[in-house]
Amino acid sequence: MVWRPYSAPMEYELKTQGIRVSVEPRFSLAQSDPTEGRFVFLYHVLMENEGAAPAQLLFRHWRIHEAGGVDSEVDGEGVVGEQPLLMPGTKHEYQSFCILRSPVGFMEGYYTFVDDGGEEFHVEVPRFHLSAPWPGATEDDEVMN
């Protein structure tokens, strides 16, 4: 395990088929317990429809990688209980979290959208890195990458 000092939050961004996805991850020291191997990472997602047609998010697929080679996958309908319809020029944002057993890892995946003609397509979520701060951080350091 490698610990690194605090750094400013990073934002990751990728555009697929007219849908731009931006992700900003943060480490939550207040919700984590490193002595128990519990590292909680919050992430904020912003989806923007920069295309010319409406698109509705149907499903999500996440690949989560932890230090030491532990991998898991998560599939589900929508995001945080919603299947937003993005009209051209509109956006949808939400916050969620994941819990790792190690202080470093990454997430990546895709959303399955459907266009107004009924065709499904994947919108890639950029790989975003998860990294807990160095030991000795305080709860005042809540927002970290």
C-alpha cells in the first residue's frame, strides 16, 4: 500500500456520442475507518447532452479495481434510483459512493442510454482514480482526492 499526501480534487471527463460525462471523486475521512480496512470514496457525476437528440439513461455498469488486484463489477438500472431523460442542451447530476478495502483504486464503466428511435448505445465513464490521504489526516480534510 502506498499512501500519498492530500492533493486537490481531480475531475475526469469523457464525451461519447454527444453525451459528456464528468466525474469528481473525493475521499471521505469522516465515513472511513482505515484501521478496519474501510475507505469510503464519494463521487459527483455530471452528464450533459451536447448532441442534437434526446437520450434516456437506462442502466449503469461499473468496474471497480482495488489495490492488490481485487476487482468487482456492479450493474443496475439507472443511477441512484433515476433514469433521467436528457434533452439536447440539458444535464443531470448525482452523487454516489463506493467503499474499498484498500486506500487506492479506480472505477470506470459505462451507462446504457436509449435514443428517441429506440436504439441503445453505451456512454463511457472515464476511469477515475480513488486515493485516500496520508495517515494523520483530520476530519477537516474531508474533501480529498
